[in-house]
Amino acid sequence: MNHDFSLEALDIRALIQTEASLAGPLPLAAFGRVTADVQGTEAGGEIDGDVDWQAQGRVVPVAGAADELWLDLVVDAEIPQICQRCLKPMRSALHIERSFRFVADEQTAAALDEESEDDVLVISRQFDLHALIEDELLMGAPLVPRHDTCPQNIAWTAEGEGYDEVQEERRNPFAALDVLKKKL
């Protein structure tokens, strides 16, 4: 059986029931919400790289009930971010593996979401797999990205002094109290 699949208008039921697999690289630039905060910060102002992904449909038989419909998603990417220590561009490597259970309607999804830890989505003939991949990239990205070791020293004051130097210059606010205590 041959199906033509579109990432933005995917018949998810057909994909899962045929246990089909979709995969491929997509250009990172196609994920505008992921790259929105770093546009123009990389060399040449371009967002380069690919998002490698794979989606696999599977049907899980359940005794005495309707079969469960699942989609397994694997996403690998290096997304551009801004280091929160040095404020320079960096790349965060992401590897995401998630499984999603599809159900018939919102009420069933809400009920299952309350009682289980499964990721439950409503089945649709116009499912946007591209948006799901982008959502997973956004949720998988570090909230506070930073280099393991920043590429340059970080200036902590307007004069460019290092943090340790500034700390040495500061006086202990209780030093005056210690002097008074010793006088008494």
C-alpha cells in the first residue's frame, strides 16, 4: 500500500495503522521558533545544520479493548543558542526519544493524561508532525544554555576586572562590628 505523507498535514491514523516509518533531515532554518532568538548571530548570519528525525507508527494490541495507536519519535539536532555566561553563540546538542499515544477525542486524551504518564494526543487526518518536532526541540533545549568552558574570560565589572579581583577589594561588612566588639 503506497501512501503519500505530508509533514504538515499527516493522516496520523494511516501512518500508524500501516506501521509506516518516516525519516529524514530537515534544515534547521525551517524551525523558526527554535532559531528565532539567534537569527544573525552565527557566521554569515545564516542558521546552518539539519534536524535528523524519524517517526515510526505502531499498533499495540489490547485484550478486550481497541488497539492502542502509538507514534515513536526520535530527533537529533544541534541548535544554536546564546551562552548565558559570556553571551556568545553556541550549539546545544539534543537527542530526543518520545512516544505518543493517539486517542479519538479531547475528553479521552484529558482522562488518560490525568491517570497515566503517557503523552496523549488526539488523532487527526491533518496532524502537523513538523510542529510536533519543533515543539520537542523547544522543550528539549536547555533553559539556561552555557558553554562548559566559555571561549574567553568574562568581565564582571565595567572596568573589565575579574570576579575574584572584585571580591578581594570588597570589605567584609561586619569587620567594623568586629572592631567595636574587641574594644568593648
